[in-house]
Amino acid sequence: MVFPSLSQAWHNHFNKSASLKAAIPGGIWTGQVPEGTLYPYAWADIAQVNTHYTMLNRMEYARIFTHIYALGAEDVEAVAGKFKDHYDESRLEFAVGSQAYCVAVIPQTYKLLSENLRHKSGALIFRASLLYFVLYQRSR
């Protein structure tokens, strides 16, 4: 059995939306964001995965923090709204052969923060932090 890649499913869901890709031209990243990435961009952190077993399946739920960075509070709020429109209460698709099924992407929290840093253009960098629970099952 192929282990379901939650990170890959998160990225694939992003790439399915042309309007979201246009709103976040810097893309979505896990791991290190390359220097010189265009604003706005997003960074996803799979913070924790919990597992519960049933007789036939394995239920897992993950906490995924997604941080969206943009120049200015208004821009980050607009982009975060588009992100939420696409991800809230959606379902992720796992790779073929993974035997995993996403039940729901459940929004938990939203927070707007100033990074107290300025871009070389002089604009203040803001971050929208979104926490999601992703519930999925897979065969044992």
C-alpha cells in the first residue's frame, strides 16, 4: 500500500484552483521557501497527525497550519479569504493507490499578524495564519 501523502494532497488541492494560484503567485510551500519568492505566498506546516484504529480502517486527523504572507493587511486578508473559500469544508484527493479517503477539511482558527518587517519596497509584511483539521481514513 502506498502511504497517503497529506502534504502532496494539500498542494494538489491548491493547484486545482486557477483563481487561487493567481491570487498567490508565490505558490504554496512546505519546507524552506526560496529566497526571492513573490508575494503573496503560502507556507504549510503539518503540525501533528493523530491515528485511531477501527476494525477495518485507520482514521487519522491532522492539524495543518497554513501561513499566507503578503504586503499589507488588506492584501493578506483578501488572499486568505480566497484560500478559505477553496479549502474550508473541502475534501482532499490522495494519490491513486493510496487507499485513503478524505472525510473533510475543517477550519479551526484564523489570525492576522504583522511580522513587524518591511519588504524592500517599504510595505509592511503581514501574515494570515489558518489552522485546519483534516480528517481522513485509510485501509489497514
